[in-house]
Amino acid sequence: MARKRRYLTATLPDGYVKTIGPTADPFTHYWRIVATLADGKTEVFWGHAKSLAEARKTRVSVVEAARKRGWANYTIDIVELVETAP
């Protein structure tokens, strides 16, 4: 039997909307890191996770990434994914 393909949408606190899909993977959360570099430029990293606990692990690794990459500051958002119509 084929796995159900679905679209997943994340709405971040700043109003940004990201849709993932079609996918059969059981993703539940979306994370985004917006990093400000020393020169004022920004970098954006994002991903999705199969649980809130998995998504929260990103917070641990981002501290090390900020130090290694020399980020002036960063924000990380983790939001729940919601199944949506294509």
C-alpha cells in the first residue's frame, strides 16, 4: 500500500509561511534560524523534524554554530507543522 502524500505548512511568529510537500514523511515541526553575521548580513537555515524533541535539539547545536561561524546574534523559531491542501 502506498503511503499518503501530504502538504505541511508552518506559520512563523513573524508571519512567514513555509509549505513542505508533497511528502509521506511524518514531520511534525519546522525550525528556522536567522543569523546576523558580524558584517550585518544575514543567513537563514531551516529544517523539519519528526518530533518536538528532535526540533529542540537544534537549539543545542546552534550555540556551537554561532560560536564557530562568528554570528553577532541569531534567533531560532520552532513551530508545529499543519497538514494543508495542495
